[in-house]
Amino acid sequence: MAFSHHLLVTLFFSAFVVGGFAQLTPTFYDDTCPNVTSIVRGVIEGALQTDPRIAASLIRLHFHDCFVIGCDGSLLLDNSDTIVSEKEALGNNNSARGFNVVDDIKTALENACPGVVSCADILAIAAEESVCLSGGPSWPVPSGRRDSLIANRTLANEVLPSPFLTLDQLKANFLKQGLNSTDLVALSGAHTFGRAKCQTFSHRLYNFNSTGSPDPTLNTTLLETLRKICPQDGNGSIITDLDPTTPDAFDNKYFSNLEVEYGILQTDQELFSTSGADTTAIVNRFSADQNAFFDIFVASMIKMGDIRVLTGTEGEIRSNCRRVNGDISGVSSEGLVAKY
């Protein structure tokens, strides 16, 4: 489904008025790299042939990049003499994945239009294409971001949302990024595809909040299924679908799952099950109307994609997404960031 033209025009007009993403534009590469979107799409299509999870992994990279410093590609930097990589922050280590696909996209773009497309924009465009290729909406991606010269693992450890947060904590986490409750629910809808490790939700299965009992907001049938996948004191790295209904499709089933207590993560289910929460009505709305979810999701993605961007002469356009230009000391973190 294409994004509503009227809503898109309204969004962009509002941005110029309030100064939001006014410096970013969907036409940024029209002259300098006109095939940027199709090149990104082609690489992702190839990756999907052997890795059905990659679409969800790529949108997660954009999310985790934007929440730390801003949407500037800092997440992509490897350890070096001058960089302490965000890849080993608590919210990324042994879970963030898709870096090799980003490398492949960068290589393809450097071959087509060298020195033009930033790694930060690659993440934003890859997120959109990942959603579209999985059956979700498409939208013109505001572009023009430049790449950071730094990373900040300490900040990443502080600001990347944990799957163990309460709804109030989660809302506060998003609010610090300028994202409201509607943005929170819409962006959480990205969990309509992808996987989660047992260690991110097993606390709900056996001893929730030290009660000795499972999370009462977890459907008992799902509880039995998850206990088989994630036995107590078992391997926390085992993965399962975030959306048991349509695990690789971008749709609104995530929200109908929450209505019957089929949310895998605590932070997902609390959007619906927290008494008196303003998010419950939003979940119900998106469950009933997939088009409404798609439209708001796009608006929230564009809003998130403008968090503290570098533009103009700020930062740089990296030739290698893993290191700043001129840094020959870069040490690949391949052995440090596990892939699974």
C-alpha cells in the first residue's frame, strides 16, 4: 500500500513549518544517485532469499541507530583505535544483525555513485524497503543525512529500550526522543515480523516479577508453547517468532495478537494490558484498521528518522560504513558481534 498522498503532503508541510525534518527531502538523490532505492531493494531481495529475518533485522538497525546520538550511522562503526563500537552495547551485542547486508548495499552504491549516499541514509532506505518487501507500506524516504565521526556505547547502554521495561518506562524512553504514545504503538508494530530470544521474555514464563508465577497477561496456550521452546534455565539464545500468526509478513496481526494476550515481549503486551493506558485504544484501532496502522507507522518512521540528523557540512559520507574516512586502524568486530 502506498502512503496517503494527502497525509504525506500535510506531514512535509508541517515539518517545514516547525523545522522538523525540513533539511531532509525524498528528492535528495534524484540527480546524484537516481537509482539508490532500486539498488538498496535489489540487495535486500537477494538477502531475503536465504535469510527471511533480514527485513526485520534491518529496520531494527535503523531504530537502534536513531536512538543513540541520532540517525547518523554511528551504530555501524566497528571498534578501532578511536571508536568504542555501539555494536557491543547491551541492546545490540549478540542481537543486532544485518551489518553484512549493509556492507553489500554500500558496495553496490559506491559502484554506482561513489561518495554520494551516506550510511545513515542507507539504514533509513533499507528500513523502508524491508517493510515494503514484506507486504507493508512504501513511502518516499526523506534523505540527506550525513554520517557521524563518533560512536557512543555508554549512551547506547542508557537509551536503547530494554524488553523488561514497564509501559511508563517505555513511554518515558520514547518521549526523550520526541516520540509520543501513538509513535510508540505504531513503531512497536515493527514486531509484526522478526524473532526474539528466550532471554528477552523467559522471565514472563516462570517467575514474573519474583511472584513464582508466569505473567498473568500471557495467554495460557502461548505460555505452554513458549515453555517448550524456552525451558527454565535453558538456552537463552534460542529464538522464536515475535508474531506467531504471520511471522515474516508486515501486517497488523501484531495488534490483534496483543488483544488475545499473544504478545511475546513484556513491552509489547503492556501496550494493551496495562490498566487505564492510553495505548490500549491505539492498539484496538490498529487491530481493526490496517490502513490506519500503515499510515501512522509511516508518519512515525519519518519522525523517528529525523532525530538529531547531521546535514550539510556536518559529519561525512563514509566510504566504508564500518569506519570513519581515513581511519586505517579499524578492527572488524565480526568475532565480537555474534550472528545467529
